[in-house]
Amino acid sequence: MSGSRRSRGARRGLAIAITGVAVGVLSQCAQPTLLAPSDLGSTTTTPAGAPTSASTSASPAQPVPAAKPPATRTAAPKPTASAKPAPTRWEVTWVVDGDTIHVSRGGDVVKVRLIGIDTPERDECGYQGARDSLRRIIAGRAVTLEKGARTSQDQYGRLLRYVRAGGTDVGLAQIKSGFAVARFDSRDGYGSHPREDAYIAADRQSADRGWACAEPAPVKPQTGWPLPGDEHPCPQGRPIKGNESSMIAHSPGQQSYLVTNPEQCFATLSDAVAAGYRPAKR
């Protein structure tokens, strides 16, 4: 009996133990799973149920860089036309005659021959009048020099220039005054210059008073032909000498008559003018 009791007791204990284990397991299954604080938020569920990384949703929003304003293209500055330099002004230091002057600037002194005009040389009739006229036109003012001749210098090294005093074309003023003639241009082999037409027109309208001498040299009557000292005589019936290089007609008794080498000879001055020649003023 005692052995039988112990056997039943052992089986009862085993059954109780098994039942306890089963009840513990079931109780654990029924209890909600406790998560460690570090596990909270490891995953989360979006309202639509899609799992999202908790770290991404929980991290603070990163600042969005401000949009850069569109680059503006600055137009390149347009080159401005450089101001035209003012004409260089020269001081007149000496008036040589009616068509030649000396001018200085910054210590430099140059000799200038006016373009397109001609006046008497020293010791010739009208020299002093032409020189005085040029002095009056310039009147101590500074002058400007302007190019215009075919060459920059003549055979004597003088600058060939138009000369302007204020608003006055000095060469043209000399012609209009009657103390200069239009010369050294396309009519006599020197080449045309820009103001040639204006100079010639002024010459045709100017008076001959610039060539009058205070004590004109008397012209001695000549009876023989050719005239004594005439190096290039014309026939006595056609005594007017036409010089094609200058297109000037010279009459007997005039200053340059005896030394003029004519290309044409005319019976009268009117014939020479009709052929395109201009009467000599001296």
C-alpha cells in the first residue's frame, strides 16, 4: 500500500508541476510584451500603415537652403567715344614775311610756310605790306596748325600747314586782303589742297592793292627787241609770256618778266586770260 501511494503521489506531483509550467507559459503569452525604452520608436506606422524609420521622422527638420536669386547679367559698359583732342596751340615768335612764320611750343621752334598762298619776298614790291598784313591778322594770338598739303614739308624744311588764329583762316585772310595770291596748287604742279577752290575764288575777287609799292620802280621804255636781259624772249608780236607751271601771264616791264621762261606767248593779255592764264600782280 505504501509503495502504491508513493507512486500515485509522484504522479500527482508531476502532473501539478506540468500544469504549473503550462499555466506559466500561457500567462506569459497573455501578458503584453514590454519593450525597452530604447526600443520605443524603433519603428512607427504611418497613418496608411507603411512602416517608416523612426529616426528619420523623429530627427529635426534640416534647414532648406534659400534659393539663390537668378544671376543677373550686367551689360558690359559701352565704350564711350574719346573726346577729340583739342588742337595744339602754338605761339608765333616771328613773322618772316606774308606767308611764313616761326612758332614755338614747349621750347620747340619750327618754321611754317602757309599752304596755297604766295607773297612778295624781301626787297620785292609789296613785301612790307604783306608782312604787316599777316601781323595784323595774327595780332599776337596763339595759332593752330592744320595739315592739308600733299607733303608735310617743302624743300627748305618748312612745315606746310594751314594756320588758324581763333576762327580765322590766316591764308585765306591774306588773299582777301590783297596781300597774297593763291599759288602752289594743282595749277602749277604742286598738287591740289582741300581749300584750293576757296583760295582761288578769293584771289579772283581780291584787289591788287597789296602789290602797290610806296615808291614803285619806274619802267623804262624799251625800243629794242628782245628786251635787254631777257633770258627767254617771246616774239615781239606776241610779247605776253605764259608760264604753264603757275598759269600766270607776265607782261613786259613786270618784275619777273625778264626771267620767265614761257611755254606760250600771246599778243595781248586778253588772249592769255582767254587761254586760262591769270595776269601777274607784280
